[in-house]
Amino acid sequence: MTGESNAAVEPLFDLACAACGETYPRAGFPAVCSLCGGFWKHGEGFAWRPPGAAGGLRRWAAALGLEPDELPDRPLSSPPGLYALDGGGEGTAAGREPGVPAAAVAPAVWICQQGSAPSGTYKERGAEVMVAAARRRGVRELFLDSSGNAGIAVARAAAERGIRCTVLVPATTAAGKIERIRAAGGHAEVVPGDRDATHRAAAGWRRRLPYAAPFFQPSFLAGVATLAWDLAGGLGAPLPEHWLLPAGNGPLLLGLALGLSRLHRAGLIGRLPALHAVQLAGYAALAPGGPGEAAPGPPTAAGLAIAHPPRRADLLRALEASGGDVTRVSEEAIAAARRELAGRGWTADPTGAAAFAGYRLRGDLQGLAAARPKASPPAAPALTAEAASRRAPACLVIVTSREAELE
Ligand SMILES: [Zn+2]
């Protein structure tokens, strides 16, 4: 039994089963507890630490318990692609150009454009940290099921470390995404049926290969937690009160909740932001009113077409703990959001645009943002007690992935 802090345990492997308390094994790379199938929970060993001077994910190597050279030093999305929605036109350059701190413009609504990552998605963070952890454990081959974006990011991270990676993709996946998995060095296996069918097919593979599922693997979630840390560093305190993000299988929701909890534990933020999950009509597994009605034909937002997310209970807990809720969006609303984002110079694939579609449906949150007085810009982003007295921006909308170049 564990759950207590253990300084000898490396941060990424300071884990115990959330259901039975079993300690994470000393060898192997299990996706879930081998005794009871429960999900891994991070212990006290995983904590926010001041970022290093190195670039990209390497700045968080100490907190992750990795050596800097186990992570890429390319820029990723740090600063994390922050733009002011009400800055007019394409938004301000804050967060995009060095020397223009995001908090210098103090808008009511921030857009976090994760499509600026080299693989075009926030999932690169999780993938790099997960595959670095797998390599520590001597993994030579792994697999995952993915609607595309995670598969691309994991395939790339694996190929760079000499690890063989197979990606099971649903037959509904756009040809361009399958091409990109192969171009990234992965082996794509097309599974008949929808995204849920692909997840079922993964069960057989799990008996013989480590399962690099973003929503199971705690090291992937730790990688996503660094997005919360980079956002906090770029935005300064207080953080926006409401964060909108797409949720299918939920690694973004789980990873951000993890990262925010560590910022809170470190005393860097007071109140946790409310996390608002945006889900696709017909697949809104977390919505109290039910999943809603799916549009006819294959869903365009493949990453959100998840009728039965395995971690539904954990996702609901994360929403409830933050005070957030669920917004259902239609294919039409997503299409309109993509047009509006494109008009501002931000391309997004349908899953990537979903959170913005959700924001446009939320009269309450838009009203909150509109009522927010235009604050005088703070001098610099800072996570300090004085900063906490500032007026928080109302909303942060996370656009998770850009349009695939090959589509
Ligand atoms: Zn267990």
C-alpha cells in the first residue's frame, strides 16, 4: 500500500492504484493496475517545480523526474500559443512572439492555440513524456488506439527513441491522418467500425504489448499537466476563471486537472478554474441530459466521437471538483466555429475547434466576459500573492489541434 510520499520514487513512477492501493510495479509499463484493473494515481512525488532554463518540454524535466536530454528541446508550444480573443483581428501577438508576455494585454477571453505544436496538437506533450517514461522502462515496442492526433504524436515520439509503435485507427479516420502516422514512423492498422470499435480491438493487443493509451498512462497525463503549468506561467495569476476544452476520452481534462492541482498544492494559485468539457452531440457521455442526438453520417470531430469513455467516472469527478460542467455541440456549431477561427487566422480541425464552438453556445460565459471591465494590463505575468488581487480574465478557450496539412 502506498499513497505516502516516497523520495526514492521517481516522480513519473510515484503511482498507486486509485482503486486498491497497489503500488506501481518496479518493472514494466502497465496501463492499469494488474491486480484490479484500476487506474493509476499520481503520488506526492509528482509536484510542480520551477521550470529550468532549457527550451521546450526540457524546462519541466526536473518536475517530471527526467533528464533534460530525455525530452525534446524544440519549442513545442511554450509559450503556449496564447491569443486575446477580444484583441481584434488575428488577436494580439502575446504569447507568440518572444518579449510580448501574454498577461500584458489582459483580455477577458484567451484563446490557447495548441495547433502551433510541431505535430499540430497538445498531445505532443503527453506523447513525449509517456514515451520517455516507456524508454526508461526498457520498452522496445508499444501500441495505442487513436482517432489520429494522439497516434501521430506517439508515433513520432516513439520513432525518435527507436521504439516500434503501432496505431490502431478507426476506419472513419481521414486518410491524411493515417498518412501522417506513417510519415511519423508509426505502423497504422485500420480497424473496421467507429472509434469505440477500435478501443475494443485494443483489448486483444493489450495481452502482448504495452498499451500507450493517453487516457490511461499516467506519464501521458503528467506531460499534459505541463500545459497547465505553461499556461499559468504565460497568463500569470489570477488564472481565467472558466476553461473550455474538448473532452472525448479525456486526457486533456485529466491532465489539466492534474497540473492545476499541483499548482494549487504548491501555493501558486488559489481557486481552481472551472473546467468545462465540450462534447459532441450524440457522444456527450458526461452530459447530465444524456449524449444528445448524433448527426447522420460519420462524425467529423473524430476525437470527440467517444460514446463510452473508459474513465467516465474520473472525468465526471474532475468536472465536479472544479465546479465546471458540460456543453454539447453539434457538427454545425463546430463548422461555424472553424470558419470563425479561420477568419482570425487560426486553423483548427473539428475536434480542435469544438471548445470554441462550445464557447459560442455559452451565453452565460460570453456575458461574463462582456461584463468584465477592460483591466489595465499588469506589468508582467507573475504567480504571486499580489497578483491574486487582480481581476481575473473570464475565460480560456483551448483550441487543441490545427487542421491536418495533408487533408
Ligand atoms: Zn488495483
